[in-house]
Amino acid sequence: MTNASLAQASDLAIWAAIVVLALAMVAFSVHLAVTGSRRTRRADRTAREEVPVAAGAGGAAPPTSVGPGPGPVLASAADAPAPTRRWGVVGLQLTWLATFLVVAGTVLRGLSVTRAPLGNMYEFALFTASFALVVYSAWSLRRDRLWLGAFVVVPVLLILGAAKLWWYTEASQLMPALDNIWLVIHVTVATLSIALFLLGAAVATAYLLRDSAQRKGEVRGWLAALPEAVKLERITYGVHIVAFPLWTFAVMSGAVWAEQAWGRYWGWDPKETWSFVIWVVYAAYLHARATSGWTTRRATWVAIAGFACIVVNYTVVNLLMTGLHSYSGVAN
């Protein structure tokens, strides 16, 4: 039995979340632009003020004295006001609102069909987006992660947009093959791990961009708003350290469910094969990251390749390949 009113409320909540996330994306983008611009100007000012110091050391005119005091005091760019966080805070507050709307929409979807909303591509996308936003929102409460907002909001916005425009499925009951407790265990852990991989890919992208600029000595504009490349790389590795065991459990729990449903643990179904490919690529990333012969930049590209495999698994495999996991719910 499907409750049409709750299903409609779920749809409205997700559409509202998309609008709010679009506004958050704009706010976070302005935050990066404003913060980066101010840091660039401060760096330029500091560089110009270092010239009189060097000249004074060589016997030329001493630095200009600013204010009272026993000796010459050089005006420093560090005395300039810190970059404003106003736009970033607005983006974060909008993200919190969007998180509430996405979670509410996901819960209402489940209530409308009196089951866990995990039965098709559309519901999988809602769960993944919910986890990604909840993790980022909770993370931002403990650490300053305003610089990461745009990198998280954009992919989540794309996921929700694609879910509403192309993957949408009317609320309905599960097919018998999916009516199993392992659906909740397997898919919940899979969506959580994919949400963490999404966050890892977001930080990895920020790292690659910042590192490239630092190598060229051209950290200017919005890139100046990002933390140092070394810090970004450490965060990237830390996120993947958490996500990888969860994905391992998702693959293993899927094998247990397959044995109960089809009488075998593994059959190289397209979905099973690509899930294993994802596991191998991320294992290769963690190994490369710990191997001295690999640079952190090269290893991070392996992590990006892992997320690309996730995208292929979720889109191409679900929509274009036929197998025992053909439960997308999208009409061909």
C-alpha cells in the first residue's frame, strides 16, 4: 500500500533541497572568491613590504616607522583584517537546511511505502546524498570546512538533479527478490561508503588543484582560499581510510545475500564485477599512498580513478548492462 500524500511530500522536499543547494553553491563559490582574493592581496602586500627590510639591511634607507615606539616598525599585511566568512557561513547554513530537507524527503519516501527507501536507483541516490550531506554538516561543526562546501554541494546537487530528472521512480513496493533484511544492511553500508568516497574525491580534487598551483608558484584567486596541499592530501587519505573498510563490508555482505538469494556467493554479474573493480582500485590507492616509490599526487589520481569507477558502476552498469542486479527501476 502506497501513501500518495507522503510520496508527494517527499518529492516536494527533494525539489526544495535542490533549490537550497543551488543557493548554497553560489554562497560557497562567492566565499572562495572573496577569501582567495583577499589572501592574494595580503600576500602581494607582504611581498612588497619585504623589499624595504632587505634594503635597510644593506645600508640603504631604513624602513618607514609607523606609529610611536622606540624603533622602526614596519607595517605588516598580517595586521590587515582577516577575510570575511560571511558568505561561507551563509552557504553552510543553507547546506544544513538542505540536509534537513533531503533527509526528510528520504524518510517520507520510506514512510509512503512502509519500507526502507533502498529499492531502486532513485532511492539509492537519495540515501547517498543524505549521508554525504549529514557527514559534511557534522564535520563542519567540529572543523572549519567552509572551503570544502562547494566541492561537496556540487556533486550532491548533480546526484539529486539526475535522480529527479532521469532516475525517478514512482513510490511502490519492493519486488520479492529485494524483500530481505540484507537489502537494508548491504545497501545502507554501500550508500554510506559511497558518500564517504564522494567526500574523499571532493577533497582529492581540491588537493590536486592546489598542489598544481603551488608547484607553479601561482596560488592566486580562489585557490588561495584552500588549505595547503599537504593538509588537503592528509585529509584525502584519512577519508579513504574510513571509507574503504565500509566498502569491503558492503561487498562481503552482498556476497552473503547472493548466497541466500541465488545459492552462490559470487557469479561475476556486471554489478559484482564492478564492485570488485572499485575495491581493487581503492586498495591500489591505499597501497600506492603507503609506498615510497609513489608520489602523493600520483596516488591521489588513483583515488580519483576509483570514484570514476563508482560513477560507471552506478550509471552505465545499472542502466545499460543486464544482470541479476537489474533493479534500477528506470524505464528503458
